[in-house]
Amino acid sequence: MARTATAEWKGDLMGGSGRVALGSGAYEGDYSFATRFEDKAGANPEELVGAALGGCFSMALANMLAKAGFVPTSVKSTAAVHLGKDDQGFLITRIDLDVVGVVPGIDDAAFQTHAAAAKTGCIIARALAATEITMKARLG
């Protein structure tokens, strides 16, 4: 199985513009230097990485909880992708996951155990193994 996405950039770094699209057609959007490195509204690759990690993590945790007999009402993950710069240029320095689970019948200790396992076990987190991923998980 392979999933696809496309990205096209036109022009130079500062004045150019780009467009990203998911192969499924579920999302398509413009991006630019300003949407990526400043605060202009629009898409950027780092938010897409955050969405991928949050989506993968939420599914993985929900699956682990259900297999343990705790079917979640909801698992919501927010990923804050931090950019920094080193001697080679810009990089993702850290991703902070903020997770809220609504899970009937589970205690916090069991929830934390499953959340920690999902953090290291989900497909996207494994792909991002070189990046520090922190997590704050709580029951809501």
C-alpha cells in the first residue's frame, strides 16, 4: 500500500508560492514562505506533519483502548510542531502532543499506560523517531 500527496513550488523562496494536495482529494491548499515561517493564514508542511501525527496517534490509542476493553467516546490530539534553526538551516525541533480522552470506565494510570504505548507505536511517530515528541495526556 502507498499513499500519495503532491506539492508544487513556483518561484524563489521568499516570493514564490506552492500548492499541496492529498492524493485522496480530501485536502488541497496553497502555501508560501509567509504561511510557513511567519503568521500568515494558509497551509504549511509542518501543520500537515502535525495533523498526520495527531490523526495516527488518536487512532492508535483508540485501538489500544478498545482492545483492552475501554472503547473511547473520543480521543482528541493536538500537535504543536516547533520550528527552529541550526547551522544547517530550519528544522522541526520538537512536537508536543496534547491528548484528551473521553474513555468510560478507565482510570488515569491505565489511560497513561496506553497513551505512552501509542506515542511510541503509531506509524507516524515511528517515522518521526529522530524528532523529540512530548506528550501531555489526560482524561476529559
